[in-house]
Amino acid sequence: MRIAGCVLSIAVVLTSTNCLAMEFSRVRGCFGDVLKLSGDIRDGDFVRFRGYLAIERRVVGLDLDSRGGSLYEGFRIAMLAHQKQIASYVSGECDSACAFIFLASRKRYVAPNARIGVHSVSNLHGNEDSRTIRDTIKLARLSAKLRIPPSAIGRMVMTPPGKISYLNKEELASLKVMERNPFDRTARTATAESRSGSMCGAAPSKSASEEERPMRNAAGSKGS
């Protein structure tokens, strides 16, 4: 499936306001590391992201906390994470370009009060024009190829750049989002092993309560 060529020509911004420069931090775990991405997605962040994946230790997940930023950089991060089958988790808020990284992930997790915000593509002035409308259509088609549900795609297309719309419980359930932190054990296991001075053992099996279950549809819930 040729996906990468669909949006690479986009040089506009899919962003929300009040962004901070993106910070990368790595949390070591016995069975793979978690890469925390927080702040605004800016030029050069894909190269930085790819550099973290080039390190010998495997990255098994992304912990996302961003209000958006460069669509071009976010798109490239999303496609590489998708290719590497890296799971994504949001504990707080993940909007715009960050939301695309989350939506493109093969496995998606959220905290109970997490928010995933979407809107259509804007130009460098934060407005919509004929070019950004075409780019929004391209992004919608790409999202469909990634098997993102039509309801989530429709919310992105119908929300103008100056506003933000949050996916509701039904839309998150259609994305098979799990409401839990899959990386919590990774951090706790690594910390315990470090304190004991022992090497990491075999991966623990899941208990019945820890089996992955998608979020249930919540009647009457709504997005912003």
C-alpha cells in the first residue's frame, strides 16, 4: 500500500495554539523502551525521532502530549511509527498533528480523562484556503487507507482550522482504543530491576484483568 507519497508535499501547519517546543525523553524498560514526546511538533523533529529509533534498544511505545505543530513532521513520525508497529498512549491531550500520530498507530491507549483533538489543515497563517482544503482531502483519504473510522475522519474534515473538536467515547471505541496505560509495567519493572541490581527476566504474562479490551460505547457522551 503506497501511503507515504500522499501527503509528503504538504508544507502547512496542522496545529493548535499555546504550543511549546517538542521534548523527547526515553524511559527504559526491560522489554523495550517508551519514548515520551511532549510539546510543539516542529521542523527537524522527524530526524530526531528517527535517531531515537536507530539506537540498539527497541522502542515499543510512544507517550504523546502535544497540542500539534508541523503536519509534515507529524506525518513522517506517524508513518514511521506505523511501519514499526509502535503503540501510542495519551494521558492528557493530543491534538492536531499529534492526533494524527495517535490515529495512525496500530495500537492506541488513553487515560480515562485524555482528549484527542482534530481539525482540518491550515496554512501558515492559521487559515483555510484552496490548497489546505485539498490537503485536508488528501489527509482524509490517507486516514481511510490507514483504516481510521469514517466518523473520526469526518470530524477532522468538518472542523475548521480555528477550532478543535475532541473525539467522543463512541469514536474512540470505534478506533479500538484501550483505556489503560500499557507502559506502566514497563517503567515499574525497569525501576524494580534497577534497584535489585538483577537483569530483566522473562516478560510477565497478563492477568485476566490486564487483557486488552477496547473502550465500550458510552451512550450520550459527546466531543467538544
